[in-house]
Amino acid sequence: MASSAAEEYLQAIYTLADEGGHVVSARLAEFLGFSAPAVSEMVHRLERGGLVSLDAHKEVHLTKAGKTQADSIVRRHRLAERFLVEVLGFEWWKTHEEAERLEHAMSPEMEERMARVLGDPQTCPHGNPMPGVAARPTRRLEALARGERAAVERIPDQFEHEPGFLEYLDSQGVRPGVVLEVVERGPTLLTVSIDGAVRSLRPDCGQKVWMAA
């Protein structure tokens, strides 16, 4: 079993790789908010432990053993988020930090019981699939043409880390499952309609909100 620090790195590598990005130490440092030397040291420690490998371009990849551990960490995190929302009544946008505390303390028995109580959920409250569940096709909100409608599929994990972002989406009525229509696309605002209500979204939402394809 990896330490809590190692689990944090494995989860970060999983998250960045899962969303189609190239994972290098500099990107990990930015994502985790750690210094470059600290990240480099931990990456090499994980490499020595057989959990990650580095290719010729210094990109970090999970090994089979690393992927198994990362899957377990991510599943615990997403189950904890579901539990917080469905059982304890937390708002969907307010679960990330609480789930990070729970995931490291969750025993296999607790994980099994939690999944059973929740009815074996397929996604977290942000729409991201449980490890092993096939992700449905998506496209970024920015890919929608003017007048096009689609449902919000998910908010990728890496954007949960941005302070206030999920709460901002909620304040605009943007959450998984909501159908919106693109009204106008400008350089500084993205105007959408949700149930007839027109909302002007920050332009970064175009990349960070993923829609059903």
C-alpha cells in the first residue's frame, strides 16, 4: 500500500493522463502546487517502487501496478463524493476536499459497504466515471455551435482543484445533467440558455465543461 503522499501523486497522474494530457514533472508540480525538486524526487521514488515509468521524453506513465493503485484511490474518492452528496446532503460542488480526507482512511470493507448503500454508482457527482466504467463520448462546451443544445456530461477532475470553480458553475446553473443551448460566443463571454434563462459564462468554461457528444 502506498503512503498518503504517494497516493496523492498517483491520483494526480491518473487525473492528468485520463484527460488526454502529457504528464511531465513540471505539469505535476503546477497541478499539485509543489516545488519542482520535490515532485522530481517523488516521481523517481515511485519509479523505483515500480509504480510509474518515464519514457524518453520524460513523460510519466503509470505502470500496471501503479494503475491498479490509482484506480483504487480514484474509486474511493468518487465513492466518498457520492456518499457526501446522497447520504450527508453536501452540495455537489462542495465535496472534493472532504472526499480527499476520507479516501485515505477508507478500508476495503467501508468501500464495499458504501458502494452497496449507494447502489454501485457509475459516476461521481461531477459526472466522472468510476474506474473500470467506460466513459461516454464527450466534447468540450467550446465545440458546440451557436444554437446547438447538449447536456453537461462531466467536469473533469483536474478542474475540481480550482478554488471556487465548481461553486461558480453551480451559481450559473451549470451542473452535470443540465441541458444548455449556446446563444452567443464572444472573446470574453460565452452566452448560453438554460431552461430559458440566459447566462453569460466565463470563457474558460468552454474548455472545462464537457458535454455529451
